[in-house]
Amino acid sequence: MKPNYLTILITTLCIFFNACHNSNTAPQLQLADSLIDKRADSALCILEKLSIEEISNKSAKAMYALLLTEALDKNFKSHRNDSLILIAVDYYKDNSNNKLKTKAYYYLGRVYQDNKDYVKATEYRQLYELLISLIDKIVMIFGEEKMTIKELGEIMDAGLDSLGLGVVPLSMDQVVLGDLKRSRLHEIKVLFITGMNDGKIPPNLEDRGIISDDEKELLKQYGITLSQNLLEQSMEDEFYMYMAFSKPTEELYFSYSLTDSDGTALRPSVLQKNLSCLFPKLNRKKYPEEEKRYYFNEEDSREFLLQGLLQMKHHPEQIKKNKAFLMLANYWDQYSEKKKDLEKYGQYLEESYEEPKLSEDLMEELYGKEISGSVTRLERFAACPYQYYCIYGLELKEREEYKIRPMDLGNLFHKALETFSKKVKESDYSWKTIPEKVQNEYISEALQTAMDENLGDVFYSSSRNQYKIKTVERIMRRTIGVLRAHLKNSEFEPDRFELHFGKQERLREAEVPLSNGRKMFLLGTIDRVDVCEEDDRVLMRVIDYKSGAKKFEMEDFYYGLELQLIIYMNAAEEIYHKETEKEVTPAGVFYYQLQDPIVKADHAEEESLLKNFRMSGMANSDGDILNKLEAPDGDFLSMPVRLKKSGEPYKNSPVMGTQDFHYMGGYAKRKAAELGGRIYKGEIRPRPYRNKKGTACDYCPFADVCGFDVKLPGYEYQSFQSLSVE
């Protein structure tokens, strides 16, 4: 007979609770302490069955007072007074248990907050946070170093002496942010409830627990109360909503979103219908409504005034209808200081915008007759000329910080992969034949070498950074495993890693002639080149590793934002042609993202897993070349290419012919020459690109100093249109 686990659980819990009831309070306090973090409602149920008058032991009484205060707080119940928590504070203040002492002071602050003594509440919360921060700093500085109690005490005393508490003076008028359940404020004049969308307020409830609602009800019959069932949660949510809606004494506002960030339509909450029935004359507004904006400070009013003056210049008949602008302009005109500013703004707007431009002679003095730099430099200029000028002309740099940046992790990955690849090439193995044990040894050695050359001391400076090392190693193992899987059914073999090219190699493709005898030399390092050598030709595949998300987009290439892969292809093609004296045919250009994605559990098969690691780029559409790149049973694992039954790629597959690759190679060189010419012409205007993915300003370190503002005359984005491969 199959055992009834639920019955066994109930019986066990009943025996346990009966035993606790008949013995002293210590086991019950221990049980409540074990439940309080994850099952605060159950802990509160246990503690409320006890009485502090029945507890004679001072230690147990203090523990009970602290646990009950914590349980009440985590169950969102208000603390009426400080009499309970002060029992714990008085006991632990002279106690050696610093953990319980700091916790007691923290919850004393929470009690003061509930009783509107906000100054004391802030002080105690700060004290707790500062103490924890001090302990963290001691661990970071001394690590595993052993010291005496006296030495530790002296360090702690010195640290405590340096701590300071700061409390922002409270005022009668203030804005407080909170949620429906946690906010326990009173005497609210105006309340804004945001996010009144379907599924948010009230929230969607789902039974996802191990123990179902029916099982919880059965346990209740035996006196065992666990977490709330769905009905109780729903009733509690409605109660908190009622409390929130009835708080304001003057005004109550509800708002909801019409669309999400992707533009998908969103539905308002079901409560909106109920509110409309209760208040048929409820006023509804759509935001933003520019003509009904309110201005509370000088900065906002100045922006509004400038917009109005600009409109006056181009559409004078419309501005006469803008009463807000006319009132604001009249206000500025009434005060002498403001009047001067008004005249200055008007004069500025009357003047024609002149594009900032430097002379060619000055640019030649700045850069010389020859520009040598990576392809990334040209891409940065295409993204925004002003950003290029700041970095490479003025040589401005961001402040160096002693921390690990995403760029540092990217360099670490590249170096580790390069070192691993060299180890494989120098060994008796290949990427396809290397045993897993040897592979793991090479990975560990390569990663250590890379760290020694790339800020190794920073990686060991904290536990958080050391954890990043483990993450990097995990991604390295995953990456190499995936790359080996890509090569499993391929006739291509990795041939070159970190292949450098530039002025010294005297490559025709790396030299870009400009006007007036000027030249530009493109420098670069190709992460990996795979080849498949035939009798009369060499098939070549270029792969570039990226630590962040990177996708090859045709429009980015056309506008000069993404020239790297194609220029790398040009350089590699010339290098291999010189070395082999054979025809070199591009088989593909790809980005591979160094990643460790979270894969759903239902993707159990290896083939499904590998599809999450497909490379992004363009492959040669020739059927023979595609089969040499990978001989798929169905879809390609290494790239997002699908074949019809006839063997031809589907229309949406990222493929093109050999001649198209050569056309793109020629266009890339012409585009590089165009961008180089614009650099020498002194183009430094702030003109960032804007496309469907964002703008050049999104992550620009000079966004705060360039003055770019589309609301001002002369400033505009470079708007790029979407293109297709056809």
C-alpha cells in the first residue's frame, strides 16, 4: 500500500506541537526563529500562542521580544509602542552577541518609524547599516589574517569613532514613495496610485506552492496554520487596497499605462470599471499633454520659454494661442534680471546656427598626414563625429577606477581563448580530438595566464570579484564546448588566433588613400580564422568574439556603424592569398557572443541547447561551401541558416553569394575612405545616430558636455533607415 505522505506530515507536526506545548518555551522559540525568514506568518502564529509573563528566563524573554517584533514587522503589522522591543534592546546592549544587538537596534528603529518618530527611526537604521558596512570593510582589508581579540577591538573602536549619522530635516510638505502593503502613513492630503493595470492591481494570484490550498485547509483542521491560501491572499489584497484608497483627505489619482515598452497594448485594471460606476463624472486625462504641463521651478520654466520662443520664430500664429507661454513671457519681462535673460534668449534664437568646424590644416596638425587606428575608430566617427573628436582629437579619458569593467572581462575572455587556442595548436591534439580532461587543464592554465596579464590583483581584491573569476571560467568551458560542437560536423579547422594586421604588414586592404596625399592605415586583430583548404582555393571563415550582445545588421554596415567584420575579411583574404598563392573565397563572417544563458529545463536535448549559441553574421550561399561549414541533419547548429528540401537556403537566411561578399568588401573600403575624408575636413558636429536599437548618446561618456538637444535649432539625429540583404 502506498503511504499517505500528507497524513504522515500532519501526524508528525501534531506530535511536535503537542510536545512543544507541554515543555518549556525554548523549542518553540527555536522553531519560530527557523521559520521567520521564509515563513513569517507561521512564526507569528507560534509566538502569539506564548505569553511573555509566563517566561521567567531573561535570555528567553529577550529572544521572544525580538522575534515577536520581527514577526509583526514582516507580516506588515504596525508596532503600537516600544515597550516590547525595549526588553530586547536592554538585554542585548551589554551582551556579547553583536548580531542580536544590531538586530534589536534595527527593529527599534522600525518601531519608531511606525510611531512617527522619524528622526530616531532614521538614526537607528543608519546605525545598523553603518555597522554592517564597517564589518565588511574589516573583512575586505584583513581577509583571513589572524588577530587577537584586543587588536580586533581596537580596530572596531577606531572604526566606530569615525562613523557619523546624518538625518535629513523633515518638513511638513514632502513626497513619500511606497507600496500598498508596506505604506502605513497617516494624514495624507494627495495620493497617487500608479500601475493600475490588469494583473498588477489587484495582482494575479497563482497557486505555485508545494502544498496546495486544499492541503492547507486540511492542515488547519489539525491546528496547523501555514501561509495564506489564494482566497485569503485575495481578501488581504482587497483590504489593503481599500485602506490605501481611503487614506487621502483631499485628492486621489489613479494612473495606468496604455502600452508597455515594446508598444503592446495594456488593459486597465478591472477596478477602473468599478470606479467609473461609483463616480460617473470621474475626470480622465491622457499624458503627456504638453499644453497642460505645470512648472514648479525656474529650470522647467526656462525650457518651456525656449520652446515657445523657437515656436514664435517659425510659427508665430500658433504661439499667440498658447496662454501659458504668454503668461510666462510676461512674468520674465516684469523682472529686470529675467528681462535680460529673455532678451539674450531671443537674440540667440534669431542668430543662424553655425555648424562647428575646424580647418583642414588644423586637423592635419592634430592627426598628422597619416591616421593609424582600429576600425572601431571609424565606427565611432560614423556614430557621432563629436564623440570621435573628444576621444581621439582632444584625447579625453574617463576617470580610471579600481574595479572590473565589462571591457576588462572582455579582454580577459579574448586573452584566455587566445592562450587556449595556442596550447591546442602546439599540442598533439586538435579542437576536434582534444580529451575533456586535457581541455579543462588548458582552460585553467589559459585563464590564469590571462588574469596575470589583465588586472590580476583586482580580481582577487574582493570576494565578489573572485566570484566573477568562477563565472568567467564557467563561460570559458561552455564557450569552448560549444565551439567544438560547431566544428564537429565541419570540414573547417581553426587556423589563426589573434591575427594582427596593420601598417607593418603592408596590406593593400589596410591602406586607405585620402585626398591631398593623406593616408589612413587600418589596424586590427582578428580573433579567429577557420580555413578549409582545397586544391585550387582556400575557403575562409572569420569569427570575432564579443562579450556583449552583438548582431550583424546590414543597415549598420551600410551607414558605417559596423565595418569591422567585412574589413577583417578583406585583410584575412589578402594575407592568405599572399601565403598560399591560391584563390581565397569568403565562406562567412560571424560574431560569437561569449555568454552563459539561462536555458529552460525543457530544452533537454543537446541540439536544442546549442541553438542558443548560434553565431550572428553572413554565410556564403554556395551549397558546397555550406555543407563544408556544417553538414546538418536539419537546421544548422552554428548559424541561423535553414535549408529547403531542395538544399537551397530559405529566403530569410543570412546568406549571400561570393560576388556579394566582394561587393561588400569594396564598399567597406570606400566607406572607410569617406569617413577618413570627413575627419580631415574638420567635422566635429554633435550628430549622433538614431535607429531602432537606440542612439549613440545612450552610453556616451560625453553626453553631459556636448550640448546636444534636438529642441534647439541646428541639432538633429542621423536617422538611419532599415535595409534588407536583397
